[in-house]
Amino acid sequence: MASLIVGNWKMYATSIADANILATSIRNYVSHFENTDIVLCPPAMWLIEIRNIIRKGSKISLGAQNVFYEKDGAYTGEISPLMLKDIADYVIVGHSERREYFGETNLDVNEKVIAVLKAGLKPIICVGEKKKNNSASQPYKELKEALEGVPKKYLKDIVVAYEPVWAIGTGENADPEYVARVLTKLRELESRNTMMLYGGSVKSKNIKGYAKRPEINGVLVGGASVRVSEFEKICRSFEEEKAVIFNED
Ligand code: PGA
């Protein structure tokens, strides 16, 4: 199974020039990667610009950071899955910042997941507990509710990102062994081919610990994904470490 690294630019890269430089550097850097696919999720404003930079067929795909679940209508400020489907491949759904600052519920997340899949896009579903509690029960419940009514045939198109909220943007990343245990629990709800990621303060100095775990198929990187050399180091370390594990098998 290939690996997947998602760069969530959040509301950074505030000028088109910054977005352009970031995407161009990353595209050139990862072009020789063999086993790691990269997804860049810029702010919606830059999606078309970045699509033109990364080109279809390269190692990089494009993701949106959010979407609404209706196809069209009087929903000022929203973006429909139909608008995204010819531009992007992935959509982040249920990020904790959306849940916290924009009141997204598990039901909203579920409706978005279904709408995204029906449009032929791949949802990157984010789940995670707010406080450190050594239990997979909250992410498990969030994922179960996110997948309510999703036909089994779609499970292969889903990406799950376990992102404990206490680890996001805090510099306190979760222990890889613990992450592996949570992902094993979450996989009960998924198919064998579902990509399972970790996110939360991923940096070049802690990336190897995640790459070493076979249960972890990739990472979702926030703050560090808009720092070119840091993101490149993360991608390279992950690619190299997974290749070692692959060759040992
Ligand atoms: P972080 O964010 O890497 O800055 O902790 C991760 C995320 O929000 O997805």
C-alpha cells in the first residue's frame, strides 16, 4: 500500500505569490518519490492556481479544506461538491477547527461525507478526542457517525485522519504506538484498503516514529506544511522509512 501525506495549509499562504512558490517547490521536490502520494490542501481561493501548478498525473493531488453538502442553491459563501469535483481529488471533512469554530456536528460531517463520495471525491475524515484520555472511544464514535449510511463500496475511497485535538498546533504530538492502537480500533469500521493517517504537531523531528508503524499509512500535516524545507524533510523521511520497512518484508 502506498503512503499518503496531506498538507493542510489552513488559512496560511495568504498571497497568491506565496501559494505559488510553496506548491512549485513541493512539486519539484517530490517528483521522484515512488511510494508516497502527496495531497496539498490550499485555501479555496488558490485551488485553481495550485491545480495548474501540480498538474494531473504528478505525485501530487489537490484537496479542498471544506465543502458544503448541498449540490447548489441559496447558500451564500458555500462551495458545493459539484464545483470541486473537476478541480480537486480530496476534501478534508470534519476538521476539529471546523467543529470548534464553525459548529460542525457529527451529522453535518456525515452529510458532507456522503455528498463528497457521491460527487466522486475522496473525503479525508478527521476525528479525535479533545482531551488526552487514553481512549479511542470519542474518535470511534465520531467515525461511526460520519459513516452512517455510507455504502460499503465507498469505503475504499475514504481516508481517515486520527487527529487528537490536544495535539493540533500544540507541539505535543501523540505517541506513535498509541496512535497505532487507535487506528487499529478505527479500522474495525473501515475496509482493508482505507488509508489511515495521523495528524497533530507532525514535524521532521518526530515523523520517523509514525513511518515505522505499519498501522499508520500516512500523516496530515498542518503548520509544518507551509514551511517548504520542513515539509520536504517530513515527506522525504516518511518515504525513506517506509521503503526500509517495505524492503524488510
Ligand atoms: P498541526 O495541524 O500539524 O499544525 O498540528 C494538524 C491539522 O490541523 O490537521
